[in-house]
Amino acid sequence: MPEIQREPGERTMKKILPIVAILLVTFAATCAEAEQKPAPDEAAIKQAVKLYVEAFNRGDAAAVTSFWSDDGEYVASSGDRFQGRKKIEAAFKNFFAENKDVQLQASPSSIRFPYPNRAIETGTAIVSRPGQNPEETQYVASYLKKDGAWKLVSVKEEESSPAYQHLKELEWLLGEWIDRDETVTLDTVYEWSRNRSFITGSFTIYVQGKVDLQGTQVIAWDPVAKTIRSWVFDSHGGFGQGTWSRKGNQWVVDTSSVLSTGEKASAINTYTYIDDNMFTFQSVGREIGGEPMPDIDAVTVVRKQPTASQAGK
């Protein structure tokens, strides 16, 4: 992508912009250090989930809603939305009255802490009623720590698509990431689509404070090839695709793309999971227009740090 490569310096060229030219990586090194996941807080949330399930299985609406903040929000898989603890409690009272001996199982798949006083839990919930088939949903629960206690700010449930079972191994990728050096900033956000059918990503590159390039990425499960695949489209007219394979805590992506100039590009990219707030990225075997390009050595990527207002300070 020559129109990008004329921009800022050699270090930036090697670290960020060739990655974008290949179109299949939207991350590079960041200058911030990752916050380590606080084990005591994770244990506290797991205990809260356990007690929540026990209250649910007793049919105790007041005890269930005691885990919520005053202005919490609950969005059921049906699409019904309840705002505020009083409305949530009333909804659970009606639910328990209409569903005798209903039982809940909750299995958290990940708990991460984007900010010191914020937590996001994802998992699977199974509701069982006597004489009926169990109903399984996926949920995302957001917590706020206030006065030493973790309270639910929101819970959103969705019936998941068959693809979720294959894509959930990439849930750690969800959230906001940033790379910044003297002249270039790269912002990236990943999130689930409706029903967790796809993971969608968007990225923006700023050069000296101005938007230089934007793009969209979609990560999907291919039920025919039985593999994870991805597609990327950028605002200069380039597009590409990748085929993913997993080796332990590494995801290897075999990529090919077409740049806005009409040149073809390819690379082998590797994402190595470290923890929910950190991974490394490496790109080798890179070519543009049939010409070999330098490898990109492994760099460390961490989550975007919050502003003071986002952190609730």
C-alpha cells in the first residue's frame, strides 16, 4: 500500500503500517503496561455468581436482586428490558410465580477487569423447568465495585448461534486496544454480533492526530471448512481474508489480501494469548506484489487504559 508507506518513520513503518497494508492485523506494541487480573476480586465475583444461583434456585426474588446496583439493567434473551432494581425484582417475582421449581446453572467462561473498579463476566446459563427441555443462553454481566462490593450494572442474555461454540475460544479478544508512538495511533475495538454469530472488529489509524485509515474485520466460523475464518475491509479499498488454526495458546492465521493498488499480499500471523489483558503478535512470510517483506518480530499488545471518567474516579 504505497500511499501509506510514504508516511512517518522507519520504526513506524516496520511496526504498524505494513501490518495494515497486509490488512489482517490491526494491532502492534503499546506503550502502556497491562493491569494484572486481581485474583481476590475474581474470587469475589465467582462467589457472588454462586450465591446468585442459589437465590435463584430458591425462588427468592429479593435475594436475587440484592446483587444488582440501584439503576442496574437486565435484558432477557426474549428482548425484554428491565431498568432499575425495583423493576428487576418485580420481573423475577412474576417469573418465579409462573415457573415453579425452576432451576439455574451458570458457568462463567471469562472474567476480566478492564478498569480497577469494573469487571465483565461472560458465560453460559441453563434454565431447567420440570418436564421441559433445558434452555441455554449466553450472557454478559457487567459489574461495578463500590464500597468494597461488586454489584451488577447490567446483564444481557442472548440465545447463541451454533457458531458461538467454535468462536468462544476468541472471547479474550473482545474489548478495546490501542497502539501509539510519536506520530501514529491505532485504535481497535472487538465485540460480539447479535447472538454471537460473529466477532466484529473496527480499527482507526491516526497519523499526527488525523484519521488516515479505517477498517472493519469480521471473524466467523465456517461450518463447511470447519475452521475459523476472517475478512478485513479498509477505507482505501483494500480487502483480505484469513484462515485460523489453533495450537495451544496460539492462533495462526494464514492471510491473503488485495491492496487498493491491485497488488496481492500475504502473511502468516500469530496471536499468542498471555492473559485476558495481554497477547503477543508476530507476522512472518510476508509478501506484497510478489516481493518479500521483512518479518514483524513478536510484539506485546495490551488493553486500552481507561480515562479517569471511564474508571469512575
